Amino acid sequence: MGVAGRIAARLDALPGGPVGVAVSGGSDSTALLMSAVEWARERGRKLRAATVDHGLRSESVAEADAVAQLCARLDVPHHTLRWDGSSASGNIQSAAREARYRLLAEWAHAHQLDCVLIGHTRDDVAETFLMRLARGSGIDGLSAMAPEVLRHGTLFCRPMLDLSREELRKDLERREIPWTDDPSNSDDRFDRVRVRKAFAQLAPLGITPDALVHTAMRLADAREVVDAAACAAMRDRITWDRAGEVTLATRGWCGLPHEIRVRLLKGAIALLTPQAYPPRQEAIDGLDGEIGARVPFTRTISGTLIRGADENVRLFREPAAVA
């Protein structure tokens, strides 16, 4: 089965309403667009495309226009979503990623799309694994990307996680469809670029993208087991009253596996302040230590006020967050 057929097989599992596709103009997203267009025509499905212009490079306007022209030739409605990245500070790539999801979610809501397709590939799984390994991530960070993820109330789907970037580029070359290479993809200032270059040195040790993807998928299976155990613990230990207060029972706390304790704490906080990303591990580990010490404490994490005493921890929305 070719690239288009493999992608179509995954798209067939999507809900039956209109579908969006995020297209940057790079090889991955362009290949996704081409296959999604074929699928939509064959299935009689409605498809829209969007490009996020982050405003970080002078070429970005022309690149978005090129995608718009391709979509016009394909008779696919296209929208360019603009973000002023010039005002961003700190981790620019992280800020740009969050802005991208937010803008795409707003676009999806405006056009009543059931989901938005994004072009993550097998290579992205391997690169993300290695980057997070370097940061000391646990089972959550090292697990393979989920085929579906909910962000800002919108379902984002990744139908190409079993396809490599090389396969997609060969498919585009066969179709004689050009793509744009983002100059930042060769900029050594970014972790992902350095990771891609590192694979050549790691290959003789058997540390290949395929090997890392296999490990990430096994860890994803293990995460499902841990999540199931954490959900059972949450049902036993967490209550949520009408006033919006969450109570976490901490009897026998130190007897629970660390991974379950971490998930209980993150889950309790998420009930009050749901966010795209969980609190920093250092903050959760510190909270875990205070609960284990069995002394009264008060601390704030991610807009949640947390007070511990006796065999219960009480969590509230921080007043500033409520305002």
C-alpha cells in the first residue's frame, strides 16, 4: 500500500464531519495535504486547510502564499492564520508551538471542523524521544506521540506516525509537487536540528530512529497500564465538591508507587486548572515530598492553591487565577 493508501486507512477512522489540515508548506504537511485531498474526494468529505504564519522570518509570508496557491489549484479552501512572534520571549519554539495550536483550534471552532490533521511523522517520534531522553523525562515524556490529542477543545489527529519523512518526500517527488524547507531546520541553535544530526553518530551503536520509535511505542503501552492504575486510585482518593474544592486523601501515601502519586497530584491539579501541559516535574516532586513528610503546608502550583494537613490535601483555584 502506498503513502496515500496508508494515510487514507487512518483517516477513515475519523468522525464524519468536516476536516481541517494544517499545512506549513514543508514536505511532511504538504504530503499530508495531497493525500487528504484524494481521500476527501473519494469519500465525499469536506476539507479545509490552514497555514500558521508565525511572523518569525521574512520569508514566511511568501511561504504561506505558496500554500494558498497550491490549495487553490486543488480547490481546497485555505486560510492563513497570523501570529506576531516578534513579541515572544524565552523559548520561542515553545511559544510558537502553543500559538499554532491555539490559532488552529480557533479556526477549527469557527468553521465547525470535527478535527485538524497535523503532519507529525515517524521521524518526529524518534527526535522527540531523544530530546526528552536528554532532559531526563519519565514514561510520559518518552512514550510515543498519541495518534490523537485534544488541545483548546479541538481534536488534533496525526495520521502519519508510521511514515518516515523520506517516504513522504519520495511520494511528493513522484507527484512532482514542490515543498519549502524551513531554514531553521538546519539551524544548530535548535535542539531538534542537533538531534537529527546526532543520528549519524548513533547509528553504529544501533540507536536508529526506528529503534527509538519501537521503544517509544513500548513505553506508550506501559503508560496505558500506569494510567489505568492511576485512574483507579483517583476514584478512591479524589473528591470534588460543588464549591469547586478538590480533596485528595493521602492515607498510606508513601506506600503508593511514585508514578501513581505523581499522576494523582497532576490529576487533582488538572481538575481545577486544565492546561495543555502538566506542571513541572520539580514542582510535583516537591509537593509529593511535603505530603510524605506529614507536616502542614501551603503552596501554589499552576494557579492552584494547595494545603496539606492530616490525611487530606485540599486544592482550590488560586484567587488571582479565578479573577
